[in-house]
Amino acid sequence: MDTPFLTADLPGIGGTLKSTPEDFVVEEIPLYPAAGKGQHVFATIEKRGISTYAAARQIAQALHVSPKEVGTAGLKDAHAITRQVLSINLTTPEAVLALELPHIKILAAERHHNKLKTGHLAGNRFVIRVRNIEPSALPLAEKIVARLAEAGVPNFFGEQRFGNRGNTDLLGEALVRNDPARFVAEFLGQPHPKEPRHAQHARQLVDEGRWDEALAQWPHDLVDERRAVAAVVQSGGKLDAAMRSVNVKLKSLFVSAFQAKLFNMLLVERLDRLGTLVDGDVAYIHGKGASFLVEDAAAEQPRADSFEISPSGPLYGPKALLAEHDPGCRERELLAAHNLTVDSFKVAGLKIRGARRPYRFELKQPNIWWDDGLMVSFELPPGAYATTVLAEIMKN
């Protein structure tokens, strides 16, 4: 779905992003420093033009350890220069510092007690250049950024969450509904114009039910999909075999994309009251990641004005705290419109509990200047998308 802009009354500046990796620099802000002792090594790296997964695999291979021994606090863009910390087990700081790898620089290595896990960071710092615009765009960009800094940035899930084919939410919905036919159609069929021609042809064979031919021609780089095609062939054409073949991590990713789609739909309705609390809201406490039911919105509003708390929306699941009164009605009506309940998210084999996500995030320390393009820098909390900020500024 296309998401609206908070600053829709202000035109965008246009321009282009990521002409070179140097145009998009992101640096993790650690949640805590390395302790200097422990069985893991915290390695600070700078990578250029590769994904976090690829960097972790290269480092693991060079150190002769399993990729499972490498932990990350967050995934960083491949088309950028990024500085982040990885934790590596079964190695030494000296071995890490001695590495010489393409596209990766080792900046520091120090021991620590525990493995890094997703979310173990305080935030991310961005420095981004927008090209192909004129210096006259600077005042307009400053107005947009000032608005975002005052009201907060809409916490939409970006297109990254919905995959290269733009359908991970539909795969998640098929899992929630236990609908093998729809899952197979979205996961294995329906050729996408952005895919290579041979992949499109293999998907067309799936759509036609020619499973043996599809398996023979299936691209080897689409590993998870190929395993699903093979499972259907081996089962004699049973489509639910494809669903069973997909690993838990990937299934969880699909369901989270469906949760994200529903969250985005609720956020669209709340855009004009992004930081305004109403009775029955579930407020999200930014510093703690906790939530509570708002009984007296007027009394709590000063905390929202200072960005201590924000209105939140549900990531639906059996343990998700739903709002009450008017906000609660909207949350329950959206489920009902999809013929679902919170218990629908009890997908076999998955641990989907549900959670709350703030409807906005704070744009910290924003700055704008001109240097061979419009430069913008800011800090964001974990899980917030820089592309959401740039979309508001550029609107193209």
C-alpha cells in the first residue's frame, strides 16, 4: 500500500538517493560498550556495498567458525557505507583485527560476555546526500524537517518489510489463514516482471501445475523456494507440503509482514493525530519499550509532548494488548474486516505473541546543509526507517 505523508501540504524537493555508497552513511549507536573480557568478540566493522548477512558470512568463513556464531544488533543497507558491531564467538580479538576482506574494514575488536541479538543498539546515526537538485531546495527541506522534528515521524513499515516481490504480507496472511493454495501461488507462482526470465518461466510452470518441469528448471539461487517445489513433487502434488518445507525463521518473517500491513493501515487513520493521546489509547514508553492503557489522556499528554510516550498500534497476536474506547474499536474493527481475531495469529510452529509499536518516532539532532547536494543528518531509534524521513523530504 502507498502510505501518505505527514507533510503532504509541503511539496517535496525531488532528487535521487544512493548515487554512490558514500551518499548514504549509517552508523550504529551501541547500547553498551564492550566489557573487555568474555568469550565473544565485539568487532566494529565498516562495510561498503554489501549486506550485513554477506559481511557476517565472509567474516565467519575467514575465521573458520559457523555463521551461527556471529551476532548482529541490526541489519544495515547493502547500498551504503555502514559502521556496525558484530559479535563473534570462538575467536580472538587478534584474529579479527588481522582480517583483510573485500568491502569490509575491521575498525576495532574487543571481548564481551554475550552474543549480540537483534535490537541490542541505542539507535542509528545517518548522514545522507540527495543529488540532482538545486541549492534553492534547502529552505523547503528545512521546513519539512522542522515539522517532523516537532510532531515526530510516522512510524510506517517501509517497502523493505514487504520483500522484493512486494508480497511477503500476503504470504503471512496465507500462513495465518492456513491457506496452502494461496501460499503456493504467492511463494512459487505468479511471475514477477523484475525477476530474471528463467525464474519467471519456472514460476509459470508452477501456475500451470507442471511441478516436475518446474523443479527441473527452478533457479538454484532461490534455495527456499526450490526446497518448497521439491517438497510438493515428493508429496505427489500436495500443496501443504510447500508450507511445511519453509523454515520457522522465514515463516515468522512472512507473518510479521502481515502484522506490519495491518499496523500501517491503522497508522494511516491516525496520521492527523500522530502525537495526540485519547482515552483508551495504549501509550508506548520510548525509553523502556513498555506500554500502558491511557485512562486520562489530558493528564498524560505532557509526556507525549516531550516524546517520553506516544500513541501506539498493535502488531496483532494472541498476547497483544489492545486499546479501549474509540482506538480499541478501530483495532478490533480492522481484525473483523479481515475475518480474523488475535488468536488467528497462533500459527503452528511459530511463537507469535503480538506487541505494540509506537505510531511515531523522534527525529533526533537533525541538521541540513549543502555539499555537492543536499546533506541531511539525524539519529533514529532502533527499527525506524531513514527512508521514511527521506520520503517526506523528497516525495518522489
